[in-house]
Amino acid sequence: MNIFTTFKLAVRALWRNKVRTFLTMLGIVFGIGAVIAMVASGQGAQAQVKEVFNSLGTNVLILSGGAQRSFGASGGAGSRQSLTWDDIAALQSGEIPTIKYVVPTMSTRTQVASEESNWQTSVTGTISTWFTVRNWEATQGAVFDEDTGNSSAKVAVIGQTVATQLFASASPIGQAIRINGQPFEVIGVLAVKGQGPRGDNDDIIIIPIKTYQQKLDKGLAKYLKGEVLISMVEDGQAETTMAKVSALLRDRHKLDANDEDDFRIRNPAEFAKAQQDSTERIATLLALVAAVSLLIGGIGVMNIMRVSVIERTREIGIRMAVGAKPIDVMTQFLVESLVLAAIGGLLGLALGYGAAQYMASYFGWKFFFPAATAGIAFAVAGGVGVGFGLYPAIRAAQLDPITALRYES
Amino acid sequence: MAPPLIEMQDISRTYVMGDNLVHALRGVDLTIETGSSVAIMGTSGSGKSTLMNIMGCLDQPTRGSYRINGKNVGVMSKSQLADIRGRMIGFVFQSFNLLSRTSALENVEMPLMYQGVSGGKRHERAMAALEAVGLKGREDHHPSQLSGGQQQRVAIARALVCEAPIIMADEPTGALDTKTSFEVMGILQGLVAQGKTLIIVTHEADIAGYASRVITLRDGLIIEDKAQAPVDAAKELARVTAEKEAADRALAARKGERAS
């Protein structure tokens, strides 16, 4: 019997039991849908963690003031001002050879305004090497150079989100904005970075740190009210650098051997790695659960095909009497379960695609359609159809024509 | 000389039923030539159904040799038997055995699918077969929309469509009323006239009367094998129809008298 006829027969047989076919198919639909949605979300989540990690700049340590303790309650890192500008100068002096750049930063959220619009955003005061360490360039205008970075010039480099909010589609370069009531000239717009650990990376304004201190803070002070980014010469120097920075600061702060650090050094790479690992583990787990649901869907197909064979015993007998060979009967049932699984698989693909897209927008991560996984899932659906349809199909083919003909349902 | 169409030698069939051995057939020798019409008679348990199953290649004997057209069926695989059934034998069953929820046309087309006949040819041949049994215009009806006689005619069309030389009918009129039985037997006799070999299994002497040879089985052995002049079903049908019309006219006449 040719395969096209077999397909037509299969579709017709399935169509005859629409409700049952549909319900059986649901098992496959949800199984495949779940696999795709879970794998897609897992990839999305992992990509997001990776992006967060990348947006921090690779190979960077973050140094902040220690925790302020009042009556035993910790105020958290940086709540105590303990890093002086002299400390920063000492770190920059080249005493620790693995250090490449030392970048002090100060940040606050404040109101900014252009002629047309205003916006609440994060304003960071820093020096020119910040852009190098963060690996971030301007797409329009330029970031500030070393001299500007060290000056108290009233210039600003703005993120794309700020540019859009304040200037819509007009070019912001050379335009004046007011930060905290102070006029600044926009000299550059940063490349788009997307989501970061603290929300939208592009919702940012960078100004020289001296200007920041004078115009947004209480003037030049002895202590740095912010964080210091420390970048290293090469990868894999985090451990030694952390130890050396710690030793240097403890020495400068005249801490005894049993005193607690009055500063904190974090390694975001390590943090990101841990987060990435846990995300990966969860993603794998979810995919496994989804795979189990697909398996259950497959068992549903097997069960229904088995019932179908029993119900149609007489039909099988008739077909055999008029010349159907065992292989014809087997193929018929096999193709039926294959068609069932394939249609279920297609619907599952659509469902998984939709679910993945919805979850991506809901959780704010990038939408991934795992084409390879979708392909595999679809192949698995086909495999389920053949695999789980095989046993009932073989049973059908092995029926004795006389017994089958006499079968009373 | 061409070998006989059906040639059975010392055919035995034993079943195991629980702890008992049942000897359904105990050494049957039988030869049937092309173009004959044979009735196999016997009470239930005589072995006639077993004989028909073996003849129809639905079952295989435990002992003995069976040749169709000189080919030894005893050594064939399930697949080869299916092929023989498809090409050599058309079945007509007491319970029609049509596929439900499937049109008459598709039922008739079905055997051709297993012969690998293409869609267009299938349609053409199935339509011709339906026309031959007088069901033109009913090809789209499902079995549930057809009368018993019509269903049996669909089944006959299905048996004809592969142009198999042998038609095997197992109690073909068992589920039909007398008049419809004549119709169906008429069609089957017509096939014999066209050169087909007809084998009817029945326990009714009336039905056996339409065959030119009657074989009687008892306890798994042939006890009688005789030739006879067959009753013509078409004439019978005409006679019965005429009688019924006469009766109807008489009835109508009486009604008329009473009304006046």
C-alpha cells in the first residue's frame, strides 16, 4: 500500500474520533510545549545572567567602604565612609602590579531636564578610565578624555534611555541639560547595553567626578562616598589582587590583625558565575520535568493506540481477509500514531513558542527560540509516536485473521 | 493440463481448547475445478467453517496439503497468505463485515489499496463493481444507511473488485429475508455464469440448492459429495415477486369490495 494512501487512512481514522484524538494529542502538545518553553526560558535566563555579568565589565573588582554597625545592625557595604582619596591614589600608584585601572565612582538618582522634557535617572561621577573598564563606547559624540575626566568641567555623557527621554529623536550632542538644576553640556551618547544588574544600563548619565562632588555633593571631601572599580591586567588575578588590596588598605587604615576590615572587596565575576551555575541547574531541572511530561504524553498515545487496536480488532480482521499483510496493518497503526504525535508536536511547538515569548516579556529577558531544541523536541514527538505506537501496532499485525473477524466489540 | 483450482489432500485441523484437543477436520480430500459452484453443508460443529477458513487461507491446516492453482499454500508465510487472499479470493460473510462509518465506495476500494492500485484506478474499478451489483448511485452511503441486502451487495462488490477467481460466501443470506436472499443468490449465481468459482458455506438446504455440487460434512469428514442441477435464483425471485404481486392485488380487490 502506498504511503500517501496510508496517511490518508490514518488521518481519516483519527478524524473519526475527533475528541479522543484531540485529548490524546494534548499530552504531546503540552509535553513538547513545556520542553520548548522551559529550554527557551532557561536560555533566556542564562543569557540575562551572562549579560549582567558582561555589563559589569569583566575582570573587575568592586571596592567599597565597610559596613556601618550601629547597635549590632549592619548598615551594609559602603554605609561607612572609610575609603579616602589618598587610599585611591595609593592603589593607583602601581604598588600592586596586577592592578591596571582604579576608577572611583559616585552615584545618585536625581532629576535631569532638557528644554523639552525631564527625567529621573542615575548620575555617576567618575574618571575617563571608567569607560575603558566598563568597555563602553559612545555611538554619538565622544566619552570624556583623561583631562576632562579629572577636571570639573560641566560635561555629561548620557545613556540611550536618557537621550530618548530628554531629546526624543533629536541629536543630544552639544545640547544643554540640567542636572540637579546645574547646566551641563552633552558631549556623548553611550552605546546601548540593555538590562543590567541594577535595571536598565542605559538609564545613566556620566559626569566628571570632581564636578559631581562640587555640584551634586557637598563639595570636595576626604572620603569617597561611592565605589571603586579595580580592573586587573590579566584574567585570573582576582584572588591575589584582592589579597594585596586588602593588605594595603588594612595597613593604611592601621587595622590590627584581629580587627575586621573597614572596607569590602567584591568579585562580580564570581557572583555572576555562581548565579549562572544556579540558573543552569534550574534550567536543566525544568527541562527534565518537561521531558517527563512529554514521556507521559507518549504513554497516553500508547494507551490510546492500544485501545484503538482493540476497538478495531474486527476492522483489522476484515482488512486482513481482503488481503492486508501484517506489515500493512502495522504500518497503518504506526502511521496513525505518528500523525497524531506529529500534529501534537506542531501544536506543541506553537504553544512552546508562545509561552517562551510570553515568559521572556514577563520576566524581561531576551526571547530565545531554541531552534535546535524545537527540532529535537519535534523529532522526539515523532519518536514518541513511533516508539509508543510500535507495541500496539505490532499487536495489531500479529492478530489472527479468524479471531479478529469473529471479535465482538 | 492445468492443475485444479483447489486441491486439498488429507487436510486435518486440530485446536487446543483448554486441556482438550478438538479435531475440527480429520483428513479431508477435496478438489474443486474452476467455474463450479459448490455448497459446503453441515451442522454447527461439523467442521464446515474450519474448512472454509483453510480454503480461504485465513487459517492453515495442521496436516495435509493444500494447493491453489497448483501453489502449495501450506508453506506460505502470513504475508504470502494475505497476498493469495487479496488476489485469489473474495469473501462474503454472513454479517457483511463492512467497515462502519465508511462509504460503500471506500469499502469496495479497500482491497485494491492492498494490491497497490492507484487512487484513480481504485475509484474506477470500485464504481464498476458497485454498478455490477446494482448499487450505482449509492456509493456515498455508509453501511448504516443501507438495508441488509444492500450491505451484502456492497460486500459482494468488495469481493469482486480484485477480480479474484474464487468467491467464498459464509452463510451469505443468513441475515437476510427470503426475497433479499433470492436477490443476493441471484447475483452470486450470475458470477458463476461469468466463470467465477463460488464456494458457499451454509446449513440451509434451500441455499445449497443453488449450487451445482453439494458437499456435506459431519464430525470433520466429508460424508456426501453429490452433483445436482442448481435452482435458478433469478427465476425463483421472479416467481416469488409475481406471487407477492398477485397477493397484493387480491388484497386490494377485497379492500375495494368492502369499500363499495
